[in-house]
Amino acid sequence: MKTEIPLSKPIRRFLTSTEEILDTEISLLRQADAEPGGTLVDIYTYDIEKNVIILPAQYIGLLKDFVIAKQCTNLLIKGAAAKKSRYLVCSYTEDSVYRGMRQIYLDALKDEAKKETKLPVQKLIQMLFILFAHFNDDINELPWNAIVNASVYHRMPKIRKTQLYHVMKESKTDMDEMMEQETIVPRRYFVLNKAMFYARDMFLAKTLPADELMPVLNIPQMKKFNHLEVKEMLTTRWTQTAWYQSKVFGDNMLAIMERPLNLVKWDAEPTLDYYFDLYKIGVNLTDNLISYMTMRDWFVWEEPKHLLEAHKNKEEFEKKALKKIFGDLITDAWEDG
Amino acid sequence: MDDASRAKICRRTVMPVKEVVELLKRGKALAKRTKYKEAIIHFEKALSLDPNYPESWLLRATAFIETGRYKEALADCERALALDQNYADAWSKKGLVLYNLERFDEGILASTRATTLNGNDAAAWYIKGVCLDELGRNDEAQEAYGKSLELEIILDMDAERKKVGR
């Protein structure tokens, strides 16, 4: 790894050891419009020769370091899976899209029956695949987010304060997700989506203790959180929201998350085997969450190429699923919106 | 008025010719698109027209840093500072160059000067932190990192607010 970007010592070491463990190369790239959490473009997912971590250009110090630590951990988990066995992700097929969309449709009908103002049919049809894809994205991201954050927390004590800020920020974004569609999305899915993030936040709240909050508290905008524990901060956010009912589901999901994650020896020697174990735990956790949400037949474990191909064919899958669900009732005009 | 603002006003009293301003503007736009070679040519033209304008030296130094030409960048930072000893951004860039040249002791001095002139320079605080870290001065490094993080978070929150307001 050769970079012009200044890096703190622990991060430089971590980057080097990641390259050594995986026998690969990592490049850092700053981009003005990069995602706040950075983006990992890796050789285990894409047909490329070198891994690239894309960083927001405005992150110049520890915020950038945390993004690198997080994405390196992601890379280690993916790489360990690819080297020790196969790296798989939650993908979808024509049939699984049909099953998912059909289930969402049936649940939406139940909701609609109770509503005074009905959702226009066209909107309801459009919502089916959007919601399906949304859960696909989330299930491929959320369990790993908890694992990666816990790992970084234990391995990189010097950037914990930065991590805390990222976690709080991410949590806020995730909580706001789907809010604009609250009246459209079937209640069950709205609650499940919120519950997933609630569980992730509560797990992290337990993992990141309160004393790490300083010196973030020196920042005027964050003073209102003074004397609050991280756990309290995240809990307060969740309990004061309109989706408090997410807590019931969220607590169950938290238990699902904690069961395997509490057994992890986070400070064990960071070898390829260690990261492969984290991968297996992540797969298991994903399966359990999918099971809990009764979405078992929505997704299939496949290589990343399969998912990339599925994304390319998503419009086709959606059209075919709609034809199967609605038969001749569906017209092209409906499908195209 | 803080030191940085005062220094900025002092520097502005030496007004560059219109052509220099235009060249620098075009050079900056090229650098933003990572076309550093072309950017350097523009900065060089500006310098040939007016070698007494510190910002031209600093901009060329920045382009040199991006292309890994640290020794040339250092020389340019020093030229900028010879013209204006209170040029906070030039001290900040000098700190970064010295870090890249692994001259950590000098890097600390330069970034400390930068943060004295402009306490809100998150990058300078960070460079000070990494240089201190390299020399094993952990407590001092943590202090500098802490300050850098505070400033970065404030900038990030402002950017978020602007994004939401858009």
C-alpha cells in the first residue's frame, strides 16, 4: 500500500497487516461525493485487480481513519471467506423475488383492508419490489455492520471516540430511513426494518461504553448529551419515536444478535482463521434474522457475481413476478408506472 | 480578530495582478479534477508573472504534494513563508510535507505554528497528532487527535445541515 494520505500509526499498521493476511493490495481514494461510511470496492466482489477504499474527501483526520478501519475489517472478513471456503452474499432469483413480492402483497392487502384511505393500486404495485430490494440491501449490510463495529472497537482503542460519532450518525440516518413511506409500507415491514436497526444499535450501545464519549462532549452541538451514557442516548432516541412498537421485535432481534456475538473473543489473535470465524458467525446471524422475519425463501446464498447479475436483471424479475401475482390483471402501463 | 484573519488581511494587501488571479483560479480547477500536471503549469505561469504572491507558491506546493514531490513542495512552502511568516495554511502544508518526509520533529513544529495561527485547522491538528504518535509521544498525540476530531465533527455536522437544507 502506497498512499499520499497521512494516516495515524495504528491505521497504517492495520492496513499493512490486512494486506499481509490476505496477500493483497489496498488503495485509498478520496472522492468529494463518497458515502459518509466510505465504500469498499474489493476483489472478492468485483472483477478488479486491486482493492480500493473510497473515502469522503472532506474527512481528513480520524473520521477518515475510522472509515479505513471499518472497511479493512470488512475486507478481512470477505477475504478470509474467499480464501478458506467461498465468500457468499444474500442474492435473489426470479423465483425468490416472486415469493418475496407475493408475501409483501398479501401483507399489504391485510393492511389496506383496515385503512380508511386506500393506497392507489399503482403505488402498491410499485412498492412491492422496492421493499423487497430494500430488505435485500439491509440484510446484506446490517449483521456485518454490528460485527465490524464490535471488532474495530476492540482492536482500535485509539479511534473509539471517532467510532462513537460514526455510530451515532449512522444510527440517526438508519432511523430516518423509510419514514417518508411510513403510511405506504405495510406495518409489519416498517416495524421489522426499524427493529433490525434498533437491535443493531442496542448491541452497539452495550459494546461501546459511555466513558468513551469524551471529547465529543466538548462540541457545543453535542452538549445536550452530557451525562448520558451511549446506551441511554440510543435508547432515548428509540423510545421517543413513533415506532416504539419496534422495540418488541427489536428486543427479540437483539437476543438473536447477542447469542453468537457475545461468544466471540474479540481480542483473539487476528489471523485468517479468526476472520473466517467472524464470517461464519455473520452468515449464521443473517440466517437467524431472515428466519425470524419469515423471509427464508426470499433470498439465496450465492457468490457476489450472482447478486450483481441479479441487480442487472431486477426489472425483468419484477415484471415476471407481477405477472405471476396479478396474471392478466397487470398491464404494462401499471408496471411502468 | 484572530491571528489567522489578521494574517489573511496582511497578505491581501499585496494584491496580485488580475492575470495571476485568473491563472490560479484555472490551476485550482484543474487540481480539483486531479489534473495536477496541468495545474502546476498554470501555477508556474502565475509565479513567473508575480513571484511575490505567497498563495501561488502554496498552490504549487499542494499540487506537488498530491504528486508525491515532497522536496519541491517543501521548498515552495518555505518560499511562501519567506513572503509571509504568518501564513497559517503554508505552515499547515509544510507540516504535512515534513510528515511525508518522515521529519517528524520538524513536522510537529510546523503544525504547531499552523494551529497557533489558526486554531480551527483540523488537518494541522491531525498532522501534529500523527507526528507525535510516530515519536511515541502518545499523550500529546491523543490531545492533538482530540482537537482535530472535534473540529472535523463540527465541519461534518455543518455539512450535514447544509445537505438537509438543500
